[in-house]
Amino acid sequence: MLTHYLCEYAWLPSGVARDVLIAIEDGRITRAEQAGWVDDHIRHLPGLTLPGLANAHSHAFHRVLRGRTPGKGSFWTWRDQMYAAAAKLNPESYHRLARAVFAEMALAGVTCVGEFHYLHHAPDGVRYADPNAMGEALLAAAGEAGVRITLLDTLYLQATVDGDPLAGTQLRFGDGTFDNWYERFGDLKAPAHGRIGAALHSVRAVPADAFGEFAEATSGLPVHAHVSEQVAENYACLQAHGCTPTELLDRHGVLGGHFTAVHATHLTPRDIDLLRGSYACFCPTTERDLGDGIGPARALADAGAWLTLGSDSHAVIDLIEETRAVELHERLVRQERGQFEPAELLRAATAEGHLSLGWPDAGTLAAGQRADLVTVALDTVRTAGIDPAGVLMAASAADVRHVVVDGDVVVADGRHTRIDVARELSEAICALF
Ligand SMILES: [Zn+2]
């Protein structure tokens, strides 16, 4: 079926343009260009239409913690609270929660999520009757919420870089051995709206002698890993291996064009150099919530790494805010304004994010691309009167009014077309307490 939209403004590869006609057929954009005419029969999209936003780093269940972890503490005390939340979930409750969280993402203009999934097994670490029941719950949840998903099934084998065994809630994360993980991973099937990728949780959670076989076994797939979020993990890696986490991953052939370093916060100049040609996923709202630090986004981009963005712990689900935070945090560090071109920030949130998740045909408003449209209202109290090209410095997720994913309308007039999102979030979360 052929559908036409007339966008008041649209962010095309050449920049923001007015009166843009977008034609969609079978879930693909067939035309995206400035219109020389206006026809009343065409669906009008007032506001600024962006390409689909890719949330490249998510742990859906962390949404449970929003507003529930006040007070003092560190990343590590927060992690204890996160483990307590993880201990409560089963495939049914995880499906219900993730469906609501992914629907919240759709409301924020996210058309594709990278779910970094390590909550694999029953609380005692024993496999469910279906060993992939939790991963399949996430895949189904995304489909029902109307967003695409790359399930990054995560290898998690030990508690510390020194090889301490998993204990407590961590037992749910582990498969015991690389071979057990690989066997289970091999049984995962991607639905039409999904891709299967892999993750190596971190240099502390996987023994270095498994990195090589992991890299070989996952060749050609999107591969993600947490890298240098905390100074303590760098220090432990230096003590155990005499090098940084990035150097260790490089030694074993994990880095490259399919690899995403998530966080990449505490890097040496050599680390930055090594990440040339890989992706670096910044999650600034989470990184500031957890007091992680500010990663060298500008230096990474200058060195030839591709920036992507994620809402990670979902303290906030707002990819526009993540783009703005990359720019504003860099200003604080350098004490100077204007560190990124708006188009660079948009590419991080759209095309680069989709590429890092294995979707090269999404994230740009151009013929041949997947038909993802995210329309931001320009008549709200935040956006009224702005230059549309300045939207990333002004708007929030609350200004996203219309979202199309693969040609399907998922959000209309600011409401999810299938899910009462606030109600489902409330019910899914309150049922766990
Ligand atoms: Zn993470």
C-alpha cells in the first residue's frame, strides 16, 4: 500500500527542509523530497519529522529502579539495588514489564532498541524449560510495543576479573561455560522485527581466555561490551592483565566495525586510538545518574569512532536529551560551546545507532530506507518559536507526537496506538514490590 505524508519540516540528509513529501510503500520510503505542491488528501505531519531513533543500549528491567534509588551511594551500591530488582522477574513478569518499557521508548520516538540481555535463567541459575524463555519474552515484548529489537545475548561467566565465581542474583546471568552459552545462543531465532547480536558483559564478567573464541563465534554479528564505565574496573583490569579493558579486548580481536564499546568513559589516549572504526555508545543520562564520569565523546569522534546513544538504565528515556547531554557535558569539560554539529548528534541517535545494531537500512529519511518517521511538535511550550534546526537543544521526548515504524503508525497524537503505557508501566512495576 502506498502512503504519502507531507511533513511541515523534515530532517533530510542535506539538512532541515520545509514541505517535504515522504512516500511509503511496503514499509519502505520510496521518496523523500521537498514538495512543489500540496494536496489536501495527503496526511499532514505538522512539526519536524526526524528519522527513527535507535536506543543502542538498554536493560529493560532497570526501569523498575527509576525514582526508587534515592540517597547516597555509588555505582556499586546502586548495582545491589539493581540485583534485587533482577531477582524478582520471571518470563511472564519480564514480558509484561519490557512491553511497557519498549512502549515508553516508542512514545519517545525510538524505533529500534538494542537490548543488552543477561537475565537469562531462573533465580537459582538453573535453566528454564525453554532456556531462552527470558530472551524470547523480550523479543515478543518489542514486537507488541511496535519497535524493532536487536537482542544482544550476553556472555556472563564470573563475578570479578580475578575469576571469582558468580553468586546470589548473578547466578541468573551465567551459563557456566562459553560452550553452554554458545549452544543456547545458537538456538535464538530472530523474528521479523528483530535481529540477534551478542554481548560480552565486561572484562570482569568474562575470563580473557574466552574472548578469542567469543570473537570468532560472533564474527559478522553486532557485538557490544561494557567498557570502562568505572575507574575501579580499569584498575582491576590493570592489576590482573597489565592493560586497560580496551587494550585487552583489542589483544583478543574483539574490536572492529561490528563492535560497540558501551560507556567508554575512562579511556587512555591509546584506548581512544584503538576504538577507531568501532562504535562508542554514550548513555549520558545514566552516566550522570550513577556518577560514572564524562567520556571523551569529541576525542573519540575525532579519532574515527562512531558515536551512538543509549538510555541504558532508563533513569530517563529520552534520546533527544541524550544527544543534548553529549554536547553539554563536553562543554563542561572543555569550557567552550559548540562541540558537535547538530547533524553529528542526530546521526548518533539515528543512522549510527541503527548500524551498530545491525540495521544498515534505517535511520535516514531517504528512498530505500525503512519507513521510520518521528515527528516532533513545534507548538509546545518547549519548542514554540524555535528554529526547527535547533530542535535537539530544545525538545524533549514529551514533544514527540507521531511515530511510524516500518510504515506502521505506532504513536498518533502523542499516544501509543495499542498500549496504555503509563498504566502498563505502573502495573508491571508495582506488581514487583
Ligand atoms: Zn549497561
